[in-house]
Amino acid sequence: RASRDSNETSPARKDDSSVHGLSETIVGVLGGGQLGRMLCQAASQLAIKVMVLDPLENCPASALSYHHMVVACGVLTVEIEHVDVATMEKLEQQGVDCQPKASTIRIIQDKYLQKVHFSRHGIPLPEFMEVNDLESAWRAGKQFGYPLMVKSKRLAYDGRGNAVAKSEEELSSAITALGGFDRGLYVEKWAPFVKELAVIVVRGRDKSILCYPVVETIHKENICHIVKAPAAVPWKISELATDVAHKAVSSLEGAGIFAVELFWTNNGQILLNEVAPRPHNSGHHTIESCYTSQFEQHMRAVVGLPLGDPSMKTPAAIMYNLLGEAEGERGFYLAHQLIGKALSIPGATVHWYDKPEMRQQRKMGHITIVGSSMGLVESHLNSLLKEDSSDCQ
Ligand code: ATP
Ligand code: MG
Ligand code: MG
């Protein structure tokens, strides 16, 4: 069932069966991974009803959702950008209230289109170029130099659509590793970053925008590994990062959380890497460290409740991703060992996503440690990781 009376300040259709919650709108969430799960957790606190729409029966969010596989929601949102956007556009035309808008998902799910969009809006980015054959890739290499980042336009996550060519000789193997030109590729000039930063931004239904404090993200093999909040950067850099993030999100349509990934380069620039139109790994710390978590904020934004305070209520937070270290039972054993230790670390909170299968490098959970200084939370994390490696080997 579609809603037809959407406007900018309040969400569309009220559901008849709903009781006296803060919002009677049922929120449909496309995707039922850990982000959907944490959205459900936040929604439950405000008694907002969520329907998770995911093809997987036992996805991480399914245990916490109000209902399953039914499209009867007042507002439709996403926890993943890799959705069927043509269907989303059709639903929108039929009057379904999508937040953010399908147009935003269309731009973002194709990373090349996303770069074209942001460069048209004057957002600073690493130089980029579409490549259709080896010759155009060579030309790009000549222009941008090496190392050169080759990226697939679509279905990219956790670095799975990226390959680095260190020299012209490595270009064709990088392209093959990504599945060849048929997959749709583009290249980016290498960004010589000092740190990677991220800004979680929320946009309300009334188009108002609030930015969370800038964080530093540390990636290992292209996968987010550690997030430090706030980022230890000069004030000017944090201001510039926030400005770029604000401007990037202003160029997109619809309400909700957006995550803006940035490079702080060695010549003092802030360049945009990519934007996610949804809650993001770089914002998980907000659950424990901010007055309003990114998940609650997303729910508030899409249903049209007042936005919450994005500022930090603890001086420092560090988030550590629990990535699969081994396949199957061994992987579960190692993760549970670490969690066992984390449970007695002061200021630590454990999140376990309950994914049915353990795989190498898969995001299985995360640990956030909050405390009175970055030095303190870092030392807690170091002791957790050090003990783990000595115990488990
Ligand atoms: P995500 O899981 O965040 O969606 P993704 O698969 O879309 O990741 P990107 O964000 O494009 O991949 O890149 C992953 C990581 O690779 C970045 O966080 C950064 O560490 C590195 N990287 C990407 N582009 C560049 C670049 N142009 N120069 C240098 N490093 C880069
Ligand atoms: Mg991405
Ligand atoms: Mg990324």
C-alpha cells in the first residue's frame, strides 16, 4: 500500500493498527543487516514500528522487526544503497514516501555517477575518469600517475570493488581482478592522505542539516577497522571537513542519515571519497558517545520527529570492528574470546550482530569504548587486543 499525502514536515500515512506511539508511521527498511538491526534497536526505544524488507529469513535485523516482507509502510528507507532503484522510483511515482529519495540512491549506488554529481556541485574530490578499455586506462595512468586506484562503479563495499595498480604493468591485472571492463570501471588519482575522516550528517524532512563531530577512520585492507571520535585534527581541518560534508549532503534529496567519507591530504586539502545514504560504520560510536545516536537520528529524520543533539556526551570514544578472523566455528571461538575480555573493560560496550555465518573479514560485531580521553580509551583497546593475541595463539 502506498501513501499519497506526503509533505515536507510530517510523514505520510498513519497506520490504523498503531497505538499511541511517538510516531504512528510504520518505517519500512530495505535491507536487514547490522545497520537495519541497530535501526530497529533505536526504533524500539521510541516505539516506532519497523518492517525489515530483506530476502534473507534470518538476517540480523529480523529478530527485532515488527513484521516481515510486507509493504504497508508509511515511509520507506534503506540501510544499504545496493537496492533495486528502478522499483524504488516506481514506488515513489505511485506515492510511496521514500526517505532519502530514490534519486539520491540512484546517484550514490553508482560511484562514478556519484563523483560526477559531486564534482558538478563543486565538492573537492580526487580526480577521476571512466575507463572502458585498456587504452583509456593507460591514458588515465599517464595523466594521474601511480599508484592508481581502479574502482568498480557498482555494488562496491568493504573495498570489494577496489584494486590498486602500482604501475602501468599492474593495470591489466587490477582490471581483471575487478571482473573486467564489463563490470563498469573508473579510476581515481591516488589520494595521499594523512588521515581518513568521516562526518555523519542528518537531514530532516524540513531540509535542516546537523553534523556530528568529525571522526578518524582507520582502514585495514580497505575495510573499516577502527574509528576514533573525535578526530585528532587541527580545528581548521575539522571545520573544513564539516563544511564539505554539509555541502555534499545539501546537494542530495531526502531525509535521513548520510555518512561522508573524506581524505585529509598531505597538502591540507579535504577531498570527498564517497557518501553513504544511510547510517554508517563510522557512526556506530554515537550509540554510546552522543546524545542522539545515528540510528535514532535516522528514525527521527525519516518519520519527521524533531532532530536530536548530535554532540558527544563523552570526551572520547573508540570503535573496533569485530571482523571474521577465520571461517566457521574457529572464527566464532576467536570472536567470543575477545568479547569475553571486552565485557570487563571499563567503558566498553559489545555489539554482536548474530549473523548466522562466520566468514573471513566479515563484519560480525563491534566494540565501542568510551572514556575521559582518547589516550585512555586507546590504552583500554590496546590492552584488550594485546591480551587477546597472547591468549589465542
Ligand atoms: P565502503 O565499505 O566504505 O563502502 P568501498 O568498497 O566503497 O568502501 P572506498 O570507500 O571507495 O571503498 O575505498 C575503500 C578504502 O580504500 C578507502 O577508505 C581508502 O582507505 C582507500 N581508497 C579509496 N580511494 C582511494 C584513493 N583515491 N586514494 C587512496 N586511497 C583510496
Ligand atoms: Mg562504499
Ligand atoms: Mg568507503
